[in-house]
Amino acid sequence: MSRRSTPADGFIDPARIYTRAAFLRAIGLGSNTAREARRKGIPLPMRTVGRQPLVLGSDGIAWLLRLSDPAEADHPAEAP
């Protein structure tokens, strides 16, 4: 049995919109990781259309960067 994959598995396009499940699958993280991040105050930014949670690629990339550096979540870098 093979695992489901997206055409660009592991690549997040900043201009694309992903379902929550597809975003997490593409980056190789599970829903438990997203839940733990939310509990730590770093929620995955989502927009809901109907009942479907959606993630903008650019928001998802920013979320991953905050996860990799929790200090950045407390003090985001200011734009020049």
C-alpha cells in the first residue's frame, strides 16, 4: 500500500491555497504537531470557506519559520 502524495510533495508554493490536510501532508507533519503548536501559542493560520479550513502557502511558510524559531514568534522581525 503506497502513501498518498501531492505532485509537489515537500514543496509549498507561497501563491497557492492548500487544505489543512494537504498542507500538513506536503510538509510531512501530522495533525498532532499542528495541535501542539497551537497549544504553545503558534497556531497554523487558516481561513475557513464553508466548513473547509484552508492555508495560504505564504502563511504556512511563515508558520514553519516560527515553529523552527519559537523566539521569533514572540518578537517577529520588523520589515525594513
